[in-house]
Amino acid sequence: MALDLGDARIGVAISDDRRRMAVPLGTIRTGAPQDLKAIAAMVRDNDVTLVVVGHPLSMSGHAGPRARSAEEFAGALRSFLDVPVVLHDERLSTVEAERALRAAGAGGRDRRRIVDRQAATVILQSYLDLKRG
């Protein structure tokens, strides 16, 4: 399962059992501890064995405030979940997700509503491809 951390929502994606293809699962409203509880429920309900958290590094590869926030969130998840939690570079995942949604004909309002879960899908697919590579 992958998470794309946003200010208002957390996008969630999941892979098939063979870890080949990522698909969007939904979104969760941000706000502790409800977001952690919702993620834990998704992990349990979907038999998740690993959680990938998008790590928004700068284009130069340095960790800015948003990356440090993702690191802190991943740390909180590690203490809350019984499965491994890893960070994965998510540079340009939202840009790629928005481009794919535009190409699919999603309008501005629809794009804003679903971009978080689509970005989580991009993050997870990137992680799966890297591990398979």
C-alpha cells in the first residue's frame, strides 16, 4: 500500500497480490489520530504487508520541510502498525498523476478530487517497478 500525504487528504493506493500493478484505493482526511486509525484499518482489511510513504524530496534530492513531515508521519506509522513502513522518493508524482488524469479527460474539479489517490498509485507503481527491476 502507498500513501501520498497532502495537506487535507492522504491518497491511498494498493497493489495486486503479486506486487505487479498499483491501483487507487481512496483517500483519507488528514488529522491525527483518525488518519492513523483509518490507515491501520485499511492495512488490516486489505492484508497489507508493507506501507510505502511518498517522500517529497526537492529536485536536488534534499529534504525540505514537506519531506521532514513525511519522515515524521512514517515514524508515527511505524509505531502504530505491525507492518514495515518505508519512504520512497515521490518527486513529480503529483505532476505525473495530473498529466494522466488530464489525458483521461478528467476535468479540473474531478482532477482535484482524485489527484491524491492517483499520485499514491504513481508512487506505488514506481516502488514496485524499482523492486522488480
